[in-house]
Amino acid sequence: MNRKASAVTALGAAVLVGSLGTGLGLALGGGGRGGPGALRPASTAATYAYYQTVAKRYSRYYGPGGSMMGGYSMMGAGYGTSGPSVAPGFPGYGWMMGGQGAPGWMMGGSLPGYMMGGSHDMGKVMGQVFANAPGPRVSATEAKALGTGVPKGARVDKAAGTVTFSGQDVSFAVVASPSMPAENFEVAGLTDPTLVVPVGAHVDIELVNADSDMAHGLVVSGKGAGRSWMPMMTATPAFSGSALWFLGEATSAGMHAGTLSFTASSAGTYSYFCPVPGHAQEGMAGNFVVRTPPTK
């Protein structure tokens, strides 16, 4: 598959995952028990309506069912009013993978200018498309404080590059790409540190996308899961709620933010990474360790 088709695939996967309500984006990744910024996510209805608009504008191909989100069988399964019934990676992904019924421009032609915005970088395309999505935002000053502040209950070891949490309620912020154009995460003033939490802890992670021309997200998944070129379609969250697939680029209205909220139920070494295509491979990743406390 060429990069043009891959860009559309990534965009399509983003729209699809968002409509499934699996924790993608600004509203559906929010919530939890009150993270560092106590975010108030946009309503599911508002977020879903935005994704519908994106899907209708960017699909450029509508089957017999009409709109992509209202009866259109893009993946061999119908779309109802509550969204698609299948997830990315299932067989029959249809035209978004360049299969039967794909628009001509996907099969080697020129991509519509409105879709690519002059760029073939999927992160930039997704960042631009979802720049105005609903959901909470923070200012640059707030983002800096969140990225450099030491969270409650955390022990920071700069030499070892670790942030270790104690207690069963863990809450901290992650700022994505705070030093553009570098693509990395900042936690407690460290770049891509190893994060250590106790087994069984409830974890709230507030993610802020500080990048003004790129989408970024955060997923806690199995060790090495970020090595895939397109983790959005291949990575499986390690815990229920441990994925916020992406946030749109920052605008004059502020930086998009959202919250991952999950229970670290199984001890082990996992990965956290940005699932936007190519970002984890470029180093936007770190270790997430769930540790059993030593017996006394």
C-alpha cells in the first residue's frame, strides 16, 4: 500500500474508532475520577456528531446506504444510528484498505487537496482534521505546569529516568510534544520516562497535545506493541480504558486534552506510546511497569 492510501486508511481508522466510542478523542477518552486538571469531557453526542461530519466530508465515497455513518456498509457490516458494529483490523475492511470500490484517487491518483492539506504526513492530516473537535482545552501555561510538576505520591529519579507512584490512586499528566518539532512525552519534567505504578492501582492520566500541527495520542499496551507502523489498527489496550487514540492539534483556542482512566490489574512491563502512525517508531514511547509491592 502506498503512503497516499495509507494516509487515508489512518484517517478512516481514526473516524471509525471514534464513532465506536472506544476512548478516542477529546470526549470519549475523558472522564475518570478527576485527574490533574479535573477535565470535563464533551458529551458523547457532541463528539459523535463531529465524527459524523468528518466522515461525510472526507470519505468521498458513499455506498447504497447513503452516509458513511448512517447505513453505509464500509467494512462488510452495516452502520446503524449508534455507529459501526465492527472495529479496525477485522476482515473485510473494504475500500479504506484499497480494495473493491476504492475511489480512483486512492489507487494511485492524486489525493484531493482538501484532504491532505498539502501534506502526506498522517499525523498532520489527523491533527488538522480534528483540530476543532469538541472537548476540554488547556492553555500553554497550564500545559507547562502539568508537564513539569511532580505529581502527588510520585518519586522522580532523574538519573534513572523513572517516575514511581505509590498508593492505589495514581494521577498524573503527560504532555505530548512540548518541544516541537521533537516528538516525545513529558512527565514530571522527564522525557519519555519509565512509569511505575502498584498493581491494582486506579490510574488517571491527563494527556495534553501541545503540538500545533500534529495529532498525538497515548496507549498503554503490551511490550513492543508500538513497533507497528500503524498502532491505531494493531495495538490492543493492556487495560480497559488505557487508550486515548489521538487528540487534534493545538489551536488559538488552546491545547486539546483528555483523560485515560483504568485499573492496572495485572503486574508486568508494558509500553506506553503514541499510536499515530510512525510516532512510536520515532521514539515517542516509554515503559509502563505495574509492580507488585514487596512483602514485609
